Amino acid sequence: MKALLITIVVVCCFLIVMAFGARNDVMVNINYFIAQGEFALPMVLAAVFFGGFVISWLITMTLMIQQRFKLNRARFKIQQLEKRLNDLDALDNNA
């Protein structure tokens, strides 16, 4: 449910940016490292917004995968410790 709400917010933001850009048919001159180009404002806004979304999604997925690995390691360690505790309890009951 939370992911759906976030997706709806992102889509709404994207649509607002595109509506703003559609009303401005201005050509924008963009200078980057080794070249320059002239692009329509809606295309620049869409590309920058989409690029930011992809970069933030990649960062989030990386962090989520790291947390999942940490959680799996912790669960495995808990299972080992519970097994060791059960073995010690069994030895204590036999003595």
C-alpha cells in the first residue's frame, strides 16, 4: 500500500512537470562536459526528473539489499545460537 501511494505521488509530480513543460515551448541551450545541445524544455525537465528518480531508486535498492543480507546473517546466527542452546540444555538434562 505504501509503495502504491509513493508511486502515485511520483506519477503526479511527473505529470505536473510535464504540464508545466508543455506550456513552455522554449528551446533550452545545455552545455555539458564535451558538447552542447539545444533541447525543448519539456524534454529536459522529463529527462532530469526521470534521471533523478532512477538514481534514487538504485540507491534505495542497494540499501535495501544490504539490509536484507544483514537480516539473513542475523537470522542464521540466531538459528545457530538456538541450536547450541538446545544442545546445552539437552546435555544439562542428561547430567
